[in-house]
Amino acid sequence: MANLITEDAANSPSVMLVTTDNNGTAFAPARSTVKQVYEQIISDLQTALPLLKAQKTNSFASRYATFAMLSRVYLYMGGTFSAPDVEANKKAREYADSVILHGGYNLLQGAAYTSYYSTDAPGNKEDIFAINTQYANGLISNLYAMPSQINYSGGLYRPSPDLLSLYRDTDLRKKFFVKNVTPGNPNDTLASVKYMLGYVSLYSTSPNRYLRLAEVVLNRAEAAVKAGDNGAALIDLNTIRSRAGIGDTSNITGQPLFNEILKQRRMELAFEGHASYDYFRNGLPMVRNYTSGSSGAMTVAATDPKILMRVPADEITGNRNLSQNEQ
């Protein structure tokens, strides 16, 4: 869905929208368009805003969490660098401003940042909305992360050689990968700590982070560069770079600046579910130029039908008005 918003959103089929309690046997809605789905998401978030408190711990929905989500939604609607949607990028920046300037959040620094994924702190000031997995509250982590296997310590999310090559020696984010060799796969020596589990306890100390301040800063940077505001985009980019310990960059504008923002999104938000969307919504291919285990190298274009999931056959059988995605 993410890439289609830049193409023919008014006619491209998305998911069914069910906004009433009509669910009888004769209820067979057709798929709504991508445009209609985005409009419904925005409408729902706008409806929620006055019903939510401005400040809650990050385990709860809040007004600022809604602003952060609206920033993401409008960024996804913001078109490509060469063909931006002016109004959508304006909205993405405005909602990001609400979070960054008024939400009371802060980017964690130094040791607090490098230990970010080894703690479960509902009150930490970078997380905007997270599913916290406190020890006393049961095995909720098993719902969100793959459990570890016998004889090694878990963390089955592996960084690619290409991703690892982007981090400088001084980059604090290198600490988010630790040695963890999977039996039978000696070449995969590192794992992300963002979803770590211990074999004995089967608990994760890291929350599942859905919205955090670093993403919102990068949202604002990308929307700014697409609007031609290179100065504002560079300030936000350098905020993320400096926090990571790699220092500021300067004298880049336009396409090179956009490319660096996407690169920092990939590095900062690695394993948080953003990368493929960032490629495809910008009309860019996802390039996997390495092999790992049984998976080979591949390049997936933003227009490739395989990026769209198949509609389950049972759903089509039960609803004559559903159409299948082309493959």
C-alpha cells in the first residue's frame, strides 16, 4: 500500500473498510482504495485527538502519540523526492513539530542511549508509544519476538553485511549488534539486541517500540527536504548523526541530502519495521546484495507485484466482491 499512494491512490485497491457493525452473512464489502484507507486512518486519528490526554507514560496512547502517528501517515503520503506532495509534507512537518517542540520528549544520549534496548522503562523520554514487557507481567514478549533456541542466547534478527558496512567505528549504534552465533550458520555472527530473549527466562527487557522521537525527527527531516527546505532538513539530520556519535555533515542539499536522510533512517530505525516502506513509498528498489542461509540475493522494485500480499483464498470464496492482487 505504501508505494501506491504516490501513483494512482484513487483507483488502487487496498483493504476492506468496515466502519459499521453490519457483519451479517450478506455483508460483502469490496476493497476500498488506497486513498480511502488513508483518509479513514487520518479521520480516526483526528477523532481520537480530543479524547486522549496530552501526557501519559509511553505504555499508553496519548495525544502526542497520535500526533507522531499522523506525522508518519502524512510522510507516507508525501510522494517521492522528484514528485513530492506539498500539502502532505507540510502536514508531516506540522505534526512532527507538535511532538518535538511540545511533547516533552528527548533523545537519549551517551550511556543512556547505548543501554536503550537493555531496559524496560515506561517513563523514558524517547519512547512515545511502546509495548512494555515488564518481568512481573508474564510472557508478553513471546507474542512479539522469536524465542531463543537451546545452546545460544536468542536474538535471531541478523544485520546484513550491507547494513553493517554503513556504521563507522565511532557510531554508538554498533552497540546494538552483539555476537550471537546460530548453530549451523557460522557466518551469521551478529544479532540485533532490539528483540533479544534469554533462553532461561524467555523474557525480553526491550519494549516493542512503535513510536519514538528519533523517527519523528527523521520524519520532519525527510518532509523538509522534499519541500526544498534544506536548512531545516540538515539540522534534523545532524541531530540524529550527532547523537549517534558520528558528528555533523554539511554542504549537502537536494538529492544527496535526501539520500543521507534515508540512510540514517535505515541505520537508526534498523529492525523496527520501516525499511521496506521507506524504499517502496519513495519509488526505490529494495536491494539485497548478499546471501544468508537459504536466502539468495535479490532486487525488488517498488512496482513489483510481489510487495503486495495475496488476499487469502477463503476470504475471496466467502466474499464475491473481493478481488485478488495481481502477481
